[in-house]
Amino acid sequence: MSPARRNALIGAYATFALFTLLAGQFWRNLLGWWGFGIVAGLVLVGAIWLVVATRPRWTWRRVPKSTLVFLVFATLSIAWSLYPGASALGVALTLVTTFVAVSLALSLSWSEIVRSLGAAIKWVLALSLLFEFWVAAFLREPLLPNFPDFDPNAEKIPMAFYWSRALLFDGGPIEGIVASRNLLAMTALFGLIVFGTMLAAGTMRRVSGIFWLVVAGAVFALTRSATVILVAVVVLVALGFALWARRMGPERRRGVYWAAGGALVASVTLLAVFWNRLLELFGKGEDLTGRLDIWESVIGMIGERPIAGWGWVGYWNPFVEPFSDLAVRKGVVYLQAHNAWLDVWMQLGLIGLIAFAAIVIGALWRSWFLAVDRPMDVSGRPIPYSPAALLPLLVLVALIGQSLAESRILVESGWVLLIAIAWATKRRQWEHEPLPAAPRAKRFGGLDAQSVRDGAR
């Protein structure tokens, strides 16, 4: 196989894998669980092929040890799990997802990962708009999944079970192919981050970049997701502080950190004072759409096994206790704690929570300094900042913000992005160039993708 063809296959696989991780529910609704299992199997086989084809170089010092600690403890939790079968399945899925993330992080340059992520996001956004248009224009009524895991002939089906509610022409909220406005909104937010940084870095054609920014912004608005709107505000604040820190330089950043701490205290205070008004503004009830009841149930479980937890399962299994009836609202059994930190604490106890926090904090720490410290060339001389160096920080801040209201950071795209950023930033700790995006001139001006990948390392 020629290098050009192999590199094209690598890019196609990375895009397909990231699309599947972003839009897993699309495959489940379209093909059912067995069909999704086949697609997931293809992603795993592709990850194995990717490692064999690229034979990535790595050293022990560039491995985030917190990831291994978390995975080992999650695996050990099968021994004391209340639901050992479900735990074994959950651990297997987490290990597979981690392997896909690590294979991408080690086998591709950061530039290639960003391009593939951008391509996957384009597919999700475009298909979601086309799907919602088809449902609203031709079906003109809510659409159920092709393979429902509930009784489709029931007298009253909760709206949460529908694939689309045909509300595009009403201004939303839309769920898109992912069947969730919160998940679609997060994908749109990722799109705004990716397309914005690529456009600013000059790695995306101006017309194309502006077009996809508009598409991502439109989808974001149509989802009307209060949760992700607040996450977007946090991302903008992080961007502001990162740009400020760049201007100050390492010697004068103390004011930036004091201001960040003051902003955090002020935000918490204002949130407490204007809590009810904020709920009214976003159309939320005092129970945060049932989250308070879910958190209360989960905290009760934590109180019974606070140190080592009940056993890792990842996304809750609806066929085993206590998840079959732990969080039920309006006839819908919810399969997450709607807070990743409480979820991990319940499943793996305080030990697992510390390990998870180490993954997140370590990745955030490295992403921050890679974003704000001036990059150096191979000879150690400073070079201009790249807007692309902000991308890991902004994506990670979005994931952390989402983790306070959703547990998606623990599964599928959330876990892959977290682990990929953790491993990629750890690798860049020992290199001069902090997560650049390769210019289009290098990509299309005679250098193949392998040359770009080797140069980025």
C-alpha cells in the first residue's frame, strides 16, 4: 500500500471513529444494539490496524500514570461489585474506548486529530440538520427510533424516547441524529471551538471556516440547551484568561490567577443569590429537570460505600439493580447520575474519584501551560503563539463544565477526548512545539500526511 493511500485510510478511519463516538445513539437508533455492536467492533478493529500500521513511538515517562491507576482500580472493582457481570462489561467497554483514544493520540499528530475531529463534527451537524428538516417537512410528527428498547405501542410514550420531535420549523429544540439536544449542543460547541481555532490558525479556508462556524452556531441555537449555554460561557471565560495570560508572560501572571480566583468566588456568590431567577431565565424547574432527585439517590448510594464504591459500570446498565429504578422520572429510567463526579464516587468510591480527578487536573494543568506559554522551536528559540494551542484547553474546559450536569465525560466521545488530550499533552511536555496545527501549505504543498506527522513530533 502506498504511503498516500495509507494516510488517506488513516484519516478516514479517525473521522469514522470520532463520528461514531460523537453519535453513538445515531447508530443505535438506526441499526439497533446489534448493529451498533458491529459498528463499534469496526472501530476497535480499525484502532488495532492503526497501531500496527503506524507503530507509534512512546516512552514510559510520557504516559499519564493517572489513567492507568484509574483503569486498574476500575478493573479490580469487579471483585467487590454488587453487579459483577455488569461491571465486567462496563470495564471492558471502558478499556476498549481507552484503547481507541490512546491509539489516536499516539498514532496521529495533533493536527491530524483536530482535522479528523472537525470532519466528524461536520458530519454530525450536517446530518442532524438534514434529518430534522426531513422529519419536520415530510413526516410532520415526532419520530421514534427504528429499534426502540421500549413498548412503541404504549398509550403514552414519554417525549424523551423520541428520536426527533419535529420542532425544527418551530425554532427547536432539536435533537438531531444523536437524539439529545444536550449532546447535539455539545457537538456544536466543539465545532465552534475546532472551526474557530482552525480558522484563526490558518489551517482552514476562510469561506469554509466561516460557513461551518455559522452552521455550528445555528445548531447550537436550535438545541436551546441551557446546560451547554452555561458551558459555553465558561469556555469563553477560560479563553479570555488564557489570552490575558499570554499577554502577561510567565513573570506577570500572578494577577491573572488572583483575578481567576476572584471571578470564581464572585460567580458562585452570584449563582447562589440569583439562583431562582436563573432557573426562570432558562425555563428550568427548581429540581433542575429532575437532577436534584437523581443526585439525592446517588448520594445515598455513596453514603453506604464511600471508599471503594459499588463497582465500575460506566454508563448504567438498566437490567441490574440498583440502576433499573435508581433514577426514574416521568416514566423514563435515567442511566447516569447527571454529574460525572458523583457517578465516579458512587461506582469507585473516594479512591476512584481521586484517580479520576488526577486525570482531569493533570490534563487541565498541561493544557493550560501549553496554551499560554510561548512555544519554542527545536533550537529552543521562541516562536509566535498558535491559536491551535488553545484548542485542548477549551475542549477540556467544555468537558469539565458538562461533567457537572452530565456524565458523558465517562463514556464514548467524552472519555476519548479526555484521554486523548491527557496523553497528547503529556507527550508534548517533553517536546519543544506545543500542539501546533500544521499549515495547509504543508498539508497540500507536496508533503504527505506522514511527513507532517513526523515533523510535528
